[in-house]
Amino acid sequence: MRISRRHAIGAMGAAAIAAPHVARASFQVNPVTGRSYSKRAIELVRESVVVDMLAPIKIEFGPEFYAKPMSEQMAADFRASGINAIHHAVGLGGPDARESALEFFAIWGNYVARNSHVLTGISSFADILRAKQDGKVAVIMGLQNADHFLRPADVKTFYQLGQRCAQLTYNSQNRIGSGSTDRVDGGVSDFGAEIIKAMNEVGMLVDVSHCGDRTTLDAIAISPKPIAITHSNCRALIEHPRVKTDEAIRALAAKGGVMGITGVRNFVSKTDPTTIRNYADHIDHVVKLVGIDHVGIGTDSDLYGYDDTPPEMNKMLRGAYKDSYAFREKIDIDGFDHPLKMYELTDELIRRNYSDANIKAVLGGNFQRLLTATWGA
């Protein structure tokens, strides 16, 4: 059986992290980079509530994957990752959006239930804390579009089905607002303002990661409660329609919101190599702009990344986006495309002289504050 590079990393990491002596020394776990994780990094990941605010369970959406039990290797990789909660969401839209959304929640809610030895569903943030205690990964169910809300009352219906986060638009215009790749951004519509109101009333997190610039600012202004940019980066560092302006980041922070930084290569740097250092530059930028309390993680990837997906799926994923996305040969960041990526990031933040408290805030503390305020304790 062919074992991928990232599976090898995950297997070695699981064994190393489980070893009783590991807290007393650094250990080499990544055969690609040869990097060792420090004792401090290991302890910080273990002590933190680590939340990845955009991380599908697996970038495989056919029944050949989700109809089967989770593999032992994947279960071990989840346990070794140090991640306590993932936001499982995809982009659905069009005339059949409501039916597609119902199918999505039925399929993946069932998958979580059938793999309850590894995963667990959530209703409030207390469920994430419980998952950490139990050694499981909590799954936040969401969608990267709100096209399935045909009327404001649908927000409550989907909340009752388990949805806890909704992106207002994907990359293109819907009845709520404009997407990041639309030529013209008309902002949030009257219907969109009603949807935001309904989301606030039930306690569903508003997400504007893929929204256009005006729609992003409108949503922040309209919502009386803090909202999120679960997975995006900083346009001050890279010119790309899918990343956010300083104006948007300041407005988000002024309302108490949090921005998750994504690891998609073409949102991080225009030049190669693109590494964890480039990723951390975006964290630094948000911190310098608005402070440590408003930045977190939203990798926009599963444990293994995009570049290990089968060629046909990789081709299909690339073909679903406009040319303005400007994909390069690789989609993942070098060294940040395996199950132990949170240890990589933690050591990078240590190298940048972040304090323990600030590293814990980035790894999940800031999203813990926002999600608790949104959902309740």
C-alpha cells in the first residue's frame, strides 16, 4: 500500500507525541523539513483549546469516502494533530441550495455520529471543551454560503439541524450580497440584512470570508454582534480578491470580531517558496493592525492539504474557480500541509517571540471568546 508523505508524518508524530518522555525534550517528527518541535510548542498545543475555523473533515465528498468508517490512520492523525475543533463547511449554492444543504447536514452529521470514537458534534462551546477532555475533535457544522436560506425563518430551521456558522456569500452574487470575485459589489441587500438579523437572534455565527469588500463592510456594520472572517488573509501583504483590506480588518476588530488566517498558497504569497514564515506574516500584520485579540486560525484545508488529493479531484477543485484565484502548481504551503501543522505554527510563533498567552489566543482562545459570545457558554 502506498503511504503518502503526510501520512508518514502523521504516523511518526502520533508515536512521538504519545511517548512519555516527549515533554522533556524536542523531537524530530517531520522527515520532509527535518524540523524538531520544542518542548514549549508541544506543551502549548496540549494546553490550548485549538480551533481551526475552516477545516473540512476530509477533502473527499463522495460516498466512497463518507459511507465507510474512518480509517485507523486518519483517526490516529486526528488524535495526534492537537486540534480540538474544526469548522466543517463547503460552498453550496444555486437553485437547489436548500436541498443540497439538507443533504450535506444529513451526510456529515451521520458521519460524525458513526465515528464518535474520534469526532463529536457540538451545540455550544462547552461541547468543544468536553471534546478536548475526552480526546476527541469537535465538529462545527457550517456552510460557506447562505443561499439555502430562502426566507429568514430558514435560519432557525437550520440552526435546529445543527448549523452553527454561515458564510453570507461564496465567491459570487446571491440574494444576500456579493462575492469576492464579482466585478461589481452591491453590498448587503435588504434580504441579506434580514438574514443577518435572524442569525443574530438564534446565535448562528455570521462569516464574511468570501464576501466582496463592500458586502464585508456592510455585514460588519449591520450586525449588532461581532462576526467572523473565519478564513482569509491580508491584502496589505498580497493583492488578491479573496483576502481582506485593512479597512475591513479594523472594522471587524472594532466590533469584537476575529479573523482566521488561511493556508491556501495563493492567498499567502505571490512568490515561491511559500512557507510557514509567510503564513505567520499575516498573523503579525493583524496583530500590529488591531491587536492580538482578533486573529486566529482558519486553514481552509483538511489535515493533509490539497496537493495530495487525487488528480481528478484536484483538477475539479481548480476548475470551480475564476481565473482571478490564480492557483499555482501547489495549493498548500510548504511544511504546513500535514496533521502536525499546529506544532509547526506554534514553533514559528515562538521564534517570533510571542508570549504563551498570545500563542494560546491565536491557536483558539480568540475564537473561543467569539464563539462563546455567539452560541452561549
